[in-house]
Amino acid sequence: MMHGRQATLPFDQQKEIISLTQDPEHGEKIRIYLEKLVNEARNNIIKNQQQFKTRYDLNRQNLSLKLNDLVLIKTRNIRNKFDIRYEGPFKIIK
């Protein structure tokens, strides 16, 4: 006895205080809820992608190149900030 009560230990049999009723449609409700969440997330992603595209397209210039134009080609492997970033000019032949 402890403080006038019988001590309950973790391995003692517990009385049923709470009884949970099982809903037979619970699994279906969860599936429908998760489908709603997935659809909402997908719609948010699509909406954000469209917003990013419109913002990007505001400052985008369409490039129109013709034969015999001179162009610079950007180098891919930049190792140092003093390395050249563009090579050329090259003439467009096709």
C-alpha cells in the first residue's frame, strides 16, 4: 500500500475505462480525406508553377537568330571567377 491506496504497476491488469466503438466506414473516410489532401496539394503545386512561369516570362526575351549572325557561347565548366565565361564570337551557318 502506498498513501492508503493499492499501487498499480505497469504489468497489472487495467480496468476498461474507455471503450472505443469501431466505425465500419472509418477506412473509407480516411481514404477520401487523403485523396482530398493529395488533390489540394497537386492543385497548389500547379497554381504555384503557373505563377512562377508568368513571373519568369515577364523578363524573358525571345531569341531570334539568323544566318551569318555572330553569337557567343557560354562555357560550362567555370572553375575560377577570372576564367572566361563566353567563347566566340561564332558565325551561324545553319
